[in-house]
Amino acid sequence: MSSDPWGRVDETGTVYVRTAEGEQVVGSWQAGSPEEALAYFERKYDGIVVEIGLLERRVKTTDLSAKDATAAIDHLRQQVDEHHAVGDLDALRKRLDTLVATVEARREERKAQKAKQTDEAKQAKEALVAEAEELARSEQWRSAGERLRALVDTWKGLPRLDRKSDDELWHRFSHARSAFSKRRKAHFAALDAQREEARKAKEKLVTEAESLSGSTDWVGTAARYRDLMTEWKAAGRAQREAEDDLWNRFRGAQDIFFAARSEVFAERDAEQGENLKLKEELAAEAEKLVPVKYLKAARAAFRSINERWEAIGHVPRDARPKVEGRMQAVERALLESEESEWRRTNPEARARAAGLTGQLQAAVDKLRGQIDTARAQGNNARADKLAKELEGRQALLDQALKGLEEFGG
């Protein structure tokens, strides 16, 4: 008979293993010596030890599922319980029991982790739904649409929940996207309709603008172009391609008209500049008549100058008051000389002077009343015109009064 601390072989070749519950039959050995029998079953024990060690490492270092780990433990436990090995089987059972506890702890840990992930996923999906429902009311069509597409990608990356919760949240999420798409579609449909109306309106404006491009009514047509531009801005924008084409036609028609007007105005300005030079020369010629020495000759000379003056066309508006004022000053000097001569040669002139003074005074008073009335009515243009007339009448009145004083002297 042969033995070791964990097993023995009896005279019949039966192999036993020692356990806490007593000796257990391992098997029968007839092919060799008892030592060889024990060595064979010890090697089987070492093989189980190696398998248990490998399983322990897999449980600790890999993502081996609890189901697969439990199946592997049961398989090894069956080998240990069937006593087909010689060694410390009780120690192996304890290791397997410890491994069962480890697997169960891992199962609970994974269960808790999965529950946490599920809760986080639910919160994340609820947040996505809330944001989608908020975006569904937005009118920032481009940015909101891009954000909703990004939310779909985020949703796809999240774990699924239980079917009921996942379906309910997805239904809300999908409904929000559909509502936004429906509103956006309606918005752009309305916008397209508005742009089509704008296109039709601007087509009419362009047609009129092109019909006016050859006009020579410089003032009236320029005013109409300003009105057309106001109507253009009020019409809104057409589709981009149509808008650009219509605007180019509209602007082109205006450019033709205003280029022609500028050319005509440039010629007119040049002509008026020449007219101004001529009138300045006549004004200088007239000014040489003052002081008046020979009234009859001066009057004839001034009449000749004035005829030539009237034959000359318009001068620039801003230069007109100054050059006309020079001629008017000469005319007043002639009037003064004429009045003085008349008073000197006509003894009966006092009565007429007094009558003329009264008429002029009445005319001045009447003009002042008319000016006040025009100002009160807001008709400043008429008031200004009357004021110029008053200026001339007042000058005559002043001369008449001065002459009357001379008669009194």
C-alpha cells in the first residue's frame, strides 16, 4: 500500500483522497505501481488548480459575464465534487466559494452600474426632449434645424431604456421635430408667396423705370424715379436670383436717365456760366453811369444796356441776386436823379409828390398786411415774393418822402 498527505492506494489498487468528510474513492489503478497511481491523480488536481486560477483572473480582469463565470465555476465544482483528483479538495471548494461571492458582487456592481447608466440615459433623453420641444417653437430656422439634427445624433448614441419609457420619450422627441418642420415649411411657403408678390410688384416698377429712361422731363421724371425707389423698398425682397436681375434692370434704367440729365445740366451750367460773365460785364457798364451827370443820355444808355441784358439767358441761381442787385442799384440812382430833376423843373410837383407819397404809403401798408397774412397762413413762398416787392415800393416811398421834404424846404 502507498500513501501521501492527501491520498492513498490500497492493496486492490483503489485510490482514495482525504477530505474533511473523510476518505473518498477517487478511482481504481491496475496499470502500474501505487506511486504512479497517486502521481496521476495529483496531476489531475494540479490541472484543476490551474483552471481555477485562470478563472479567478478572468473574473477580476475581464468583462466575463456573471452567467458564463457561474457556468465555469459549476463545471469546476463538479470536477472537485466527483473526487477524480488527489489533493486539498476542500481548499479548492473554498476558492470556488470565494469566486462565487466575487462573481455575485460583480453582478450586483454591474447591475447598479447599469441602473445608474440607465438613469443617466433617461435624464439625458428627457433633457434632449425638453430642448427639442423648446426648439420646436423657435423661428431661428437654420440654427434650430441644425441643433435638432445634432440632437438626433446624440439620441442615437445613448443606451436604450425600457421599451415603454424609451417609446414615450421618442414619441415626444419625434413630435417636436415634426412640429418644427411643419412650422418651418409653412414659414418658407409664406415667404415664397411674399417674394413672388414682391417679384410681380418690382417687375412693374422695372417696366415703368425702363419706359422713363429716355425722358427729357428732367424735373418730373427725376421726382418719379424717387417715388419708384420708395415703392421698390416698400415692396420687399423677391427670390434672390430674380431680385438681382430686377435690380440691375431698375438701376440700369435710372443710370441712363440720370446720365443724360447730367450731360444736359453740364451744358446748361456751362451756358449759364457764360451768361453770368456777360451780365457782369453789362452791370459794370451800367455802374459807370453813376453818378448821373446827363440824365437823358444816361437813361438812353441804361435802356440799351437793359435790352442787351434781357436778351441774355439765365445765370446760375446762386449768382442771380448779386448781379441783378447791381443793375437795380443803378436803376434806383437813375430814378433818384429823374425825381430830383422833375422836382427842380416842375413848380406844381409838390402836389403830385404828396399824392404819389400817399399812394406809395398805402401800397406799402397793403403789402405789409398781405405779408403778415401769408406768414400766418404758412405760405412763406408768397410772403417772400411780396417782401421783395415791398422792398422796391419802400425804396420808392423813401425817395418820394425825401423829395417831398425838398419841396418843403
